[in-house]
Amino acid sequence: MPHTRDIMIALSPSHPCTTVTFMGSSQTSGKTEIGLNFMFGMIELAPDSMAIGLPNHKLIKRFVKRFDKTAVEMPDMAEKLRPKSRKDADSQEMKDFPGGTYFFGSAESPSDGASISTRYIYCGEVDRYPPDVDGEGRPDELFETRRTMYGNASKAYFESSPGIESLSIIQRRFLDGDQSYRYVPCPHCGEKQRLVWPQVKWPDDKPQQAYYVCIKNGCIIQEYEKPRMLGNDVAEWRATFPERSQRHRSFQLSALYCLPGLGKTWGDLAVEFLEKQKDKNSLKVFINTRLGETFKDDGEKIEWERVKERAQPYRLRTVPKHILVVTGGVDVQKNRFEVVISGFDRRQRETVLDHRVLPANPENPEDWAILEEYLCRPLVSETGTSLRPECVCIDAGYLGHMVVSFCNANRQRRWYATRGSGSSTRPLIGRPQKWKARADGKVDTFGGDFYLLGAKNAKDWLYGHLQRDGKLNELGEYVRKPDERFFTSSTELEDEFYKQLCSAGWDPHQPRYVKLPGQDRNEVLDCVCLCYVAAMHPIVKMDRFTDDDWTKREALHHGLAPVGKTPDLFAIAPANAEAEKQQIADQFAAAFASIEVTHNDKY
Ligand SMILES: [Zn+2]
């Protein structure tokens, strides 16, 4: 692969730069081979210690295997790496040789990142690193601090295929460097150009016959002509900012530069593109892994300011006439409960009715009365009737056993414990499962129920709608009028509500929703999604409502039409309210008491 030569030169001890970044396509760009050459080259030319960081232990294992296999093929190298005594390290985590040690570390454990000082750093597949490890900072930066004391004598190599733009570490590093692109000559007119995807064309329905159209003169370049363009005698890396090259060389390369026989042809890529463009997430994967570019999606990041801008002037805790289902979502945190109450209309569109942060110590069973009181507090409809959330989902991710006990005691009120699952195949809400762990960690066969949620699907639903609500026409006006939007919020809500609502982005590498940089809280997002999940809970199932069901609710909640049947199915009748409340409180106390007892059993 001719393009690797200059990257290797930048990594050699004789080149003045201290940082080399390579953002390239997966498998075909030689990112890892360059890393291995860097490692073996330094043992030969300027031996010193190196920290090698990879996304996780599985990848470290695979990489070390490859390192060992390559070493065996070089007798001199194998000899240097051979353990001289039992004291010498030769393991998964370390390789000793005369002059230094190579340490392998996982980006998932921060202690691997920042312990010992090393002159060299190699961070592989950095866009697959977790964004922040235990609040200690970005793993690639933790690895990089190891070389601080070596200053200009140090050398670091960062490589990855990129992820989405707002999250990409390799992109940020690439932009910091001299931003070199590969320029190759057109075999027909000689014009040097960077190969870009829009210039790949193919006859209708025959993607396999794809060719490249010269950007200067429109010459047709066929796959078999590639070797005449790619060799180092004719092709070159051109830096966008050559003045930075002495400090940081950065390179970008796509799979369009594959030599025949060494990877995908233009035809293969065209076939893959047609297949993947059908779905946005697949298309992202194509752009990231084949084109070696970040995915630019204007709708990707939802701007909280824009969502706030669409807020409507209505009072919180007042239920508009068209809202016919009211539900709640609760997130339990160390020092508070966060609650969102939402309503849904006939078209299952969400309107936020309240957001509240209730300071409390949820570890203290008595503090749960604060949440109970709040959830029981009625909301007032526009027509003067009172409503309570008819179903509430409470996230059991923290203090799960207490959430489950609380919900168990409040089953009649339809308060349910839930746990999020990132799996994209999981339905929004499934069947209840038994909560197995007791407060003391033992299996509790009498434990309450909880529901596993398709958290990804819920976020897809919300963000998909927020994006469509935010669409602008050519005049810069919202395409959807306020009453056509799927998500409605009140002007009474604070900025923090919107910031948290828009705090996540989809990362196709992990693949899951992750917190965007600079966002440390996202309870609102979870609560808003939980409200939707609650409305889809088997006991409500708003998606199955018939016209008749909706009309009945209009009468029930807002007194808008005469009804045959009288009772308010969802509110506790006033006469019994006190008695029932007491009964529930007793049950709840009993549930916690049983935990206490099991604790004491041990002594
Ligand atoms: Zn040409």
C-alpha cells in the first residue's frame, strides 16, 4: 500500500513531528499495519517504552496475537522480545525488550490510561473509545498525558475510522493536524485530484461496473487503471496546512484508493452504497467505514434552543382539552427524584404537562412519600375536571430494589418499575419480569415485577419526531404549525429541561445513544421517553385505542360529551382515597420492613 510510506516516515524518529493522526477507512487503509510497523520500528531504531491503547480487552487480545505473529516472522525481533528471565514480562499487558516495555491498555479502564510515563503512544480505533471513563476524562487524552514529560522527544500515533461528526475524536485530532489528503493523477489528462465519492458513477442498475469521472475534464477512469494512479511515483499527500506539519501530521484516506486485489473495488462500493443508503444508520456505517469520513447529518444533533423556541404559552399542570392520556416518567438519583408528567392526544402526540425535581434521599424509605405525594397530586383540565397520571414508569437503574418495592406497593395506581435496554430489537415495553436481587444482593423469589424497555426505540421515536417538528422551509419557517407538531412543551419550562432533552446522540460505533460532549445530565430525556412508554404499557396501550375509546376519554377527562358509564376509571374516588392511601402506605412500609428483616437475618 503505497500511501502508507509517508505516514511511516512521519512516525519515524527522524521526523520532527510529535503527533501523527490517521483517519481512514476500515480494514483497507492499513491503519493497524502502520501501528505495528511503528512499534517494531521503534524497537529497532530508538527503543523506549510505549503505551498502546485499544477500545477494550477483546481487541487487545486480538491485537497482541497479531503482534506476536508478526514478531515471529522477524528472527531478530523475536529474539529481542524473548523473555530473558521469568521476571521479564511477556504477557497480554506487557512486552519487554532491550531498552523499553510496551504496555497494552483498555480505554474502558482509566487506570490503564494514565499510570506510567512513556515516550511513545499508540491509540487505535479511538472513535470506539467510551466518551468518558468514570468522570476522569476522555481515554485518548488520558493515554496522551503519559508522554508529557518527554516533550519534543515523544511521538504519538492516533488512528481510527470515524464516527458521527459531533462525537468524533479522530476528526477533532485530524483537524488539529496539517490535514493531508491523497492526490492522484488522472491517467488520461494528468490532473491531480483527491478521489471523492460523488465522482463514482455507474450505468443504471449496474453498480458493479462503476467507474470514476475525472473532476477536471470528465475523463472516464476504469478500475483497471487504478495502479497507474496510486503509486508513490505519481501520487502524493498534500497538506492543507503545511505550516503545521512539523508538529502534527494528519492524514485522511477512503476505500476509493484500494489497489486492485487489496480490498473493495469501486464497483463493490457502489453495490454496498445502494444497499446501505436505504437506511440512515447503514448509510452512516458506509460513510464512516468505507469513505473514512464522519457522517454529517444536520438532524443528528437536535439543538435545544430550537426546541425551546417552539414552546407554547400554556400553564404547566393544566391539561388541554385534546389531551386524553396522562402518564408519568420518574428517574431516581442520589439526591432527588426527577419527574416528567406528559399527556397524549388522539394522534399519540406528546405534550409536557409538568417537570419537577424533588430533592430527596431515595436511600431513605421515608423520602419516597415525597414522590408518592407528587404523583398523587391531581392536574386540572381546561374544563375544570381533575386528572392523575394513569400510568407511571419509574427507572430502576439506581436503587432498583427500592424502586421495585415502591411500585409493588403501588400496583393499583399503575406505577411500574422499568429498566432500559439498548438493544434495537427490544420492543418498547415487554412482559413483566421478576426482580431477583434483594437489598443484600441475594436472590429474592418473592420480589416484585419490573419491565425491560426498548430505550433505543423510545429515543428513536422522540428524536425522530423532534427532527421532523424542526424542519424548516426555504424561508426558514417551521413547516409544521404548532398544532401539527408531535412534541409540545410549555414556555414555563426552564432551559435545563431542553438541554437535557437534547443531550444524546446516536453513535453507530458503539452502537447506542451516548451523552454528547459537554452534557453531564440527561434525566429529562429519560423521563420524557418513560412517559411515552407508560402510555404504551399493556395496561394502557394507547396505540390500540379505537375512535370510540378516545371519545369516551374526552367525556371522562374533560366532560365534553355525555357518557353512559359514570366512573372515572383512573382517579381514586374521594371517599375511599384516604383509606386507600393508608392501605398503600402500609403495604409500602411492609415491603421495606421485609428488606430490613432479611438484612438482620445475617447477624
Ligand atoms: Zn482527466
